[in-house]
Amino acid sequence: MRASSCAADLSHSITLSVSTFEVPPKLLIVGPLPPPYIGPAIATERLVASPVLAERFQLRLVNTSDPGGEHDIGRLTPHNVGEAIGQVWRFIGALIGWRPRVVYMSIARGFWGFLRDVNLILLARLFGVRVLIHLRAGRFDLIHDSGAMGRLLARVGLGSVTYALVLGETTRDIFGPYVPQDRVKVVPNGMDLDAWPAPQRRPRPGFNIVYLANIFRDKGTHVMLAALPAIARQVPDVMVHFAGEWHDLAYRDLCLKIVAEHHLEEHVKFHGVVNGNPKRELLDVAHVLAFVPVAPEGSPWVVLEAMACGLPVVGTPQGTMREVIVDGETGFLIPSGDPDALADRMIRLARDRQLCCTMGAAGRARIEQVYAENRTHAVLADIVASAAAR
């Protein structure tokens, strides 16, 4: 009995030693890096640099960035076909040479981009690798805009994933019938609070509205411009700072026509693309962020960034914005495409600077409590660990 007991103790000790020094599972991240500075690219960059993930997994990246820029994304062109083939080969090389336990993929929402993603998903499953997909958008265009072929592609691609990740509870059914709800997990975008420390908001002259978004119709720039005449009549020192790239020359002409017709030149400034310190400086001088898209959104980084800077946000209930912005507490939600409602909320904030400060502080607290990056990455790490253990 004694010898048996000693053998059991020795076996238990060896088991503890092996588990203590067990090599962390390998996690292969597949996604784009900036530039361009769009949501999926920013998210991939943060995941690769995440200390939370690095503590629990071995990490490697297959970069699916498009050197052609944002205008070329999702289109069927010879350039994109060549890029996709190269990405598939790099992915196969990682599967064979590195042998990951789990693949995490930021997937495309349109037909041609998801066609590449389906090949990656099926290759991973062929090698016995668990697959997590993450749709960082508010709409899965493939199953709505591509007819029967799109729905077939969705069925083939989504049927074998371990988990499908979405940005919020409001987008949980984004995959329709193609992914059972027990395999849909919520992992929102998160803010690195070390890089975005709590701001010291000081009184600033005038009333500065910042509108951070690339400029095309879906982003609602025209709604802000349509609201501005009514705001300027009540708040003569209002200035709207638009920061983003023009994507459509006809839309640019429309916006500039609104400015000219209503004599808004002294109330509008177009800054072009801003990133890094210039973006922070623009947010530092702002009193409020406006972002009122008229088309589906995912979880816009600019909303999180503005709240982290202690700004109230006036937005529309697109995608997860209805979760992130607490109406009447951290800002206001208005109906999409409603310039009168936008003007009303802006005038209210301009007349009540204490309300601006109170809402801004509540927004910062919400980021710290719900959307801190260490929290969102920990949620993702638990899901990866669950997939690795299956």
C-alpha cells in the first residue's frame, strides 16, 4: 500500500510539473493591418500587440492588408486576385510550418472577400484546426446582396466554424440561420486606456463639433451639414471640424454646395485624413463628437475614442452604437437622417456646458467599465481557450 501511495504521489507530481510548463496553444491571427485605418485593420493591430493574448497563447499573424488602399477593398480585380492567392499561400505555409491550434479570422462581409475567407476556413478545417471568425461590421452583406450564390457561400463557409464572433448583442443575429446562436459570441472593440488616459477637460472657446469619418453618403456628412444652419442661428460661434477622406467626387460637390448655399464657410473646416497625434489634438479641442451614419455600422472606433477623451457623442442607432451610447447619459441617439433632431441636441449641449461635461465623464466611465481593451481581449482569450480545448 505504501509503495502504491508513493507511486501515485510521484505520478501526481509529474502531472503538475508537465501542466505547469505546458507550452501555450498556438493562435494564428488572420486579418489586415493599417493602412488604411479602418476598423478591422485597427482591431488586428491591437490583437497582435495584446499582452492579454500573448500571456496565454503563442501568436502569429497572416496579414491580409490590401496595398491598393481602401478604395480597392472587396472588388474583383486582377490585383486583388493576385493578393488573395498570395494570402492563401502564406496561410497554408503557416498551417504546415507552424501548426496552430486555433485560427482567428477577421472576415469580409462581401462576396469576393468572403470567397477568399471560405478557402482559408476550409483549409484550416482540413488540417484539423479550430476556426473563430469575427465580423467587425453591422451587416453581413453577403447573405443580403449576393442572391442564392451568396447564401450558398455563407452556408459552406460558416457551417464549419467553431465560433462566430460579433461586436455586440444588437448584431448577434447578423449571420441569420447559418450559425446557431450557441456558437455566436460577443466580443466588442476595446480601448487601450494606457494609450488613452483620462483627459483633463478645460473650458474652451466657441463650440467645436468634431465629425471624424471618411466622407461619403453612408457616413451621414450631409446630415450634419443640413443641421448646421439651424445650429449656427442659435450658436453663432459653432465650428464643425470634418476629418476624413472624400470618397466620392459627386458627393463632395453636393456637400460643398450645401456649404455655399447656406453661407456656412466660417462654420466648417475640412481637415482631410487625421490619425495619431493630430486626431488626439482635434478631440482635445472639441466639445462634442457627431457621428450620424445613415447605413449599417459595426462598432465605430471614433465613438469609443471620443468617449475615452471625455466627450459626449451624438450618434444614430446603427449597429452597436445603440449599445455603446447611452441616450441621455453619455450622449444622444437620434433617428438616422434627421437633421432637425441633430440640430436640437447640439443646441442643447451648446447652451448647457455642464451637461457636456457630465455626459463626457459618464462616457469615459463607460469605456473604463465595459470597453477597456484588457476586458475585451480577456473575453476573446477565454473563447480561444474554449475552442482550443474542444
